[in-house]
Amino acid sequence: MTRWLAALTAVLAALAPAGAWADESVVIEATRLVPPVLTTMTGQRVTFVNRSQRHMHVEFARDGGEHHLVQVPAGSPIWAIFHRPGTHAYVVHVYGDRTETLAGRVEVVEDPHYKYESPSCVATIMGVCIEP
């Protein structure tokens, strides 16, 4: 199913006029992510929107086991641009009476028209290059 969605995404992107691909978003609620798995293309901005009314942070996993942590104020979004195709896992910790841990991932398919000049960046999170 994931391969079918990735193929469909690639076909739709190829047919769309330049610049027509809209930003993608993940909505963070108190107990779930909507969607828990987002499929997008390289170079597309993904916005993570905090609708939980709680403080939280998002941890983006890196290849070496390290994490890049970003605080997300209640009601405020953060953004990421994924430069390499593949699976990009992340974890959200939502703070309240108890801490909720929500796991999600962004499945990135290659946009043949997108060329990023810095091969060392896997993703850019809020303007910061994340290296593998």
C-alpha cells in the first residue's frame, strides 16, 4: 500500500504545474497524530501543528541514534523540509498530567525536479540542517 501511495504521489507531482504542490501538515493532538504517517516529496515543506493545547517537543531521529529536539509551543507550528527520500521517523512528547509519547514518520519519495545543493543535509528543521 505504501509503495502504491508513493507512486501515486510521484505521478500527481509530475502532472502538477510548478509550484502547485501544497505544503503538507501533521496535526498533533493530545493523544494522536493526524496523519501518523505522512507521504510527501523531497523539498516539500511539512508543517507540524500543535492542536493539543499543551506544551510538547518533537524529536527527529538521526541515523547515528541521535535526536534533534524542537520545542513546539501550544498553538504554534514548526516546519521541516526533507531533502532525501526514505523514512524519516519522529517522536512527539506531549506534556500534561502525564506525558504522551506519539510516534510518527514521514515517508519521502524523490521529486526528480528537486535538487538540494547540500548533500550532507538529510532535512532542514526550522532552518537548521540535520546531518545523518
